[in-house]
Amino acid sequence: MLDALKTLILEFAIPTLVVSAIFIAILVFLLPREVRTIFKRELKSYFTSPIAYVLFVVFLGISNTLSFFFTGILEGGEADLFLPYFQYLPWYLVLIAPAVGMRLWSEEQRLGTMELLLTMPIAPWHAILGKYLAAAVVLFAMLVLSFPIVWTINYLGDPDNGVIMAGFVATFFVALCFLAVTSVVSALTRSQLVALLVSVTICMVLWLGGLPNISELLMNMKGGWLIFWPVVKLINVVGLMPHFSELAKGVLGFRDIVFFLTFIVFCLFATSVAIRLRRA
């Protein structure tokens, strides 16, 4: 038990603290003061309302409970988390990430404060980045609080904790992509419910779009179905699953990281376009 706790501290807690310190350093020393102001305002709003606490309980309850009692992690005989844990996390995040991000811009529009926010002496990208980073911190905290499953797997065996950490990194990238999609949708509607439902649908399509069956479908399309080929091909190209699977298995591919970062930047740019269109 003590060995498992020591491993948890050295290979999970310390890297998490290092990442947190790097983020704080970037926020304090590199990002403009306007971004920090929006970030603090948005992060505070999450924890002064019940929404963050409810989502924490739902995510941790679902992910840990299902992993411990329904995926055979305790009876599998292998110190591995990909099959019993990480392959299911993105499915939970299809709902959780949009639930975290649905209020990013919809709430501002509903309260009529978007115009006030955007007339402040800040650039639109300051507000977009500040809000996005605050929601990303909430998702990061959810994953950090999943540490009991890391402790359990170390107590039961001798896993490769580097691969486990890679699984969390891959999951966080997927969560950030889902959050970026929700940011765009939230900027297009004042209804949080509409933002949630549309974002969940798009995130599900993005996740399922990477399935091998989609690639087979593209190869077997014939006749009139070829009219849908460009749409299906686009969905397959931007599908998140193949990039997640490679990273989660410990294969640190530069191509996969670039894909995730490009996807996020594109969605944040699309958010700025949506905001400008609504202001016009």
C-alpha cells in the first residue's frame, strides 16, 4: 500500500503539480492582463454555482464506478488501464465537456452582458481565451481527481505509469477539443440547452467519425451514395478516435498532438467569427 502511494505521488501527483505550475507561469507572465481578468471571472463563476460540483460528482461517479464494478478492472489480472478505463472516458466527456462549456457565451447572451463584455477595453480573443482556459481548468481538475483509480492499479500490480499518464494526456486533449466545439456552438445561441444538445451531437459525430467502419464505408460507397462521400470523408478525417488511441497507448506521435492543437485553434477562431457575426 505504501509503495502504491509513493508511486502515486512520484509519478502522478508531482507531474500534475509541474503542469499546473507551468500553466500558472504562462498565465501570469506570458498572457495579457485582460486574459487573466476574464479567466479569474469565469473560473470564479463556475465554483460560485452548483454546476461545477454537480459535474464533478457525475463525472467521477460514472467513470470510477463503471470502471471498478463493470469493466472487470479488479478481476482482469493485468495492471493496465486502457481497456477498462481510458477507452471509455471520451464517451463520458461527450456529455461532460459540453455541459462545462455550454454557458461560455450562451449565458452572456441570455443576460445581455455580451455587448458589455465586448465593449470593454479588451480584444475579443482575450475574452475567448480567458473563458476557454477557465473551462479547461475545470476539466483538468476532473481528471486529476481520478487519482483513486491510479492508486488502485498500482496497488494491484506494477503498471507502466508513463502509459497511464499518456492516457490522461490523450483524454485531456479530447476534452479540450469537445470544449472548443462547444465554445463555437455557445457563441451561436443564447440557450444553454440548445448549446448542450447541439454540442453533444457534434462531439459524438467527431468521436465516432474515426471508427474503422467509417473508412470501410468510404471504400464501399457506390452509386447515388457517392453524393455523401465528401461529408463522410470530412467526418472521417477530423475523427478524434484514431489520434486518441495512439496517444492513450503511449505512442507519442507529433502528428497527433499537432492535430489536436490545430483543431482547438480552428474552433477558437471559429468562435471569434461567430461572435463578430452576432455583433454585426
